[in-house]
Amino acid sequence: MLVVMQHNATPEDIQRVVQTIEEMGYQARPMPGAQRTAVGLVGNDGRVDESRIAGLPGVKEIIHVTQPYKQVSREWKTENTVVQLPGGLSIGGTEIVVIAGPCSVESEAQILETARLVRQAGASILRGGAFKPRSSPYSFQGLGVKGLKLLAKAREETGLLIVTEAMDPEGVDLVAEYADIIQIGARNMQNFSLLKRAGKAGKPVLLKRGLAATITELLLSAEYLLAAGNHDVILCERGIRGFDSSTRNVFDVAAISVVHELSHLPIIADPSHATGRRDKVIPMARAAVAAGADGIMVEVHPAPDRALSDGAQSLYPEQFAELMKEIRVIAEAIHRRVADPIGSAAQV
């Protein structure tokens, strides 16, 4: 339930609403807006006596949130959430953020070379897995803590921010120590213990859509993060499992528009995992930007043929540089722009 205050409501009026909600045994979440403040009531079990609130000074109206997810919904918050990152970078505003890097951190030389190359092309955030959930237990699982330290070194040398995955609740704090954004992978989208822990980590979270998850299920998973207190959540469309083997997954480009309609949270797209094929990554990245994605996440490797994971979907550096040129044109056509890397060019 959402209590919308009048535009001239005083701080005392707002505090009175908050106090009343808490006296009724529920949580109150004040949300200042550009025109007026709203107060969200969390934990509505259907027994709320709204008459106690409706008659309070400064209350304009009460809106019942009809979606199964509450804090994530547009009904709860009409303005877009803009996730602020270190250095002034943000996701969810007018700029489109590009995240690029290898599937996994393989060595110091590999991750530093990739970081320099993607930054030169215009990426703002470096991706790279230190812990890798793989379908086969015999596949490369990542370098672990060593990989996190190498990502931190790449950030120090290039100025790129870092996003990398946490695989379990116990690993969240470790990843948060090194990363600027904690990634929750597709296989862990409904790992609720992990979501609750990440919601308390104090770092932005990138939540990927599960392999067979509906959009409602994605938003309900995001609700876990917000319910735990973390409002800096970025969603990611990365393709869902289909029956056609022509591509690795089915890239649901329409999900970008649907999420923007249903939720205030930003959403980016991962065309690398969505297609699994290098020749399909560039056209799908272009499509994602045109559809309104707030960013793209692309796998890039200096030598994809020697990559320890996902080489078939990783772009060569020169392909990534060409993609950056193309999406800048598309962004301009829809009155947006691609975000520049933070820091000085001398860092590269």
C-alpha cells in the first residue's frame, strides 16, 4: 500500500504517517519525489485499517499496489531509479553504460590487457568472473580470491569499475570487498538466501534473469533485494531457454520494454549469453540499445580461441571497438548517449 502525500505536506505530516504505520505493526518507507512524498507500507497482510491513515493531515490518497512485487513496481515509485556508482557513473539515467570483459579472469596478463582494450574502446565497467558456476564440474571454475585481486588491480590501472559474481551467501562479503557491483547470476536468481545477503551488502547488485524465469519471477527476486534494504538494483536480460538450437538462448528483447513499464529499476542486456554466438552478439547489442536498455554487458577476450570459458561468444577487441561506434549512433538517435569511462585517459 502506498500513501501519497499532498504536495504541501509538512515533514511533521509525513512523520505522523510513518509513526501511525509503525504503530499498526508494519514498516514505513518514505519516498521523497520531485513533486510530492509517498510513504510505502511494507508487510500488508490484508488487515490494514486504512481509515487510520486516510484521515491524517497531509494525506492525499491511498493506492493499493496490485502487483505481487511491491517496492519494485511502478505503482510504488513512478520515477526511474538511477543507481549511482563510484566516480559519478550511473545506471538508469539518460546515459547508456557499457560493461565489457572476459567471461572469466584467467591470468594477470589476460585481464589487464582486456581492461586496457575495452576502456580504450569506451567501456565504463569491467566484467570478469572470479568464481564461475559451470554446467560441468570439470570445466574451469575461476581463480577465486586471486581473480578478485586481479580485477582490483585492473581497476587501479585503468579506472574501470568492477562487476563480478557472488555464488553463495558466504561469498557475498568477499566479493563486496573487491567489486563495485555484485552480480547475481542467472542460475542463482532464485537463491533467496543469496539475495537476502546481497541485499544487506551495501553495494549495488546486478541481478540476471534466470534461464527459464518469467519477468514476474525476475521482479519478485529483485523484491528480495529491496526488502532487505538495497535499492541499488540493476536487472539484466540475458536470454531464456528455448527449444531451437540455433542460438544458445532466446534473447527476449521485448523484456526490456516490459520491465520499464512494470518497474522503476534499470535494466541492461547481455547479448553474449543471450545468443552464445559471436556473430549474433553485435546485432543483438544494437537491438537492445534501440529497445531502451540502460546498458549492455558484452564478453570480450584478447584471444577468444584460447579462452577458458565462453570463447565462442566473446568478441575480438576490434569487433568490440566497432560495436561501440555503432551503438553511439543508435543512442544519439533515441536521444541518449553512451557513458564515457570515468577517470583520465592517462590511466590506460
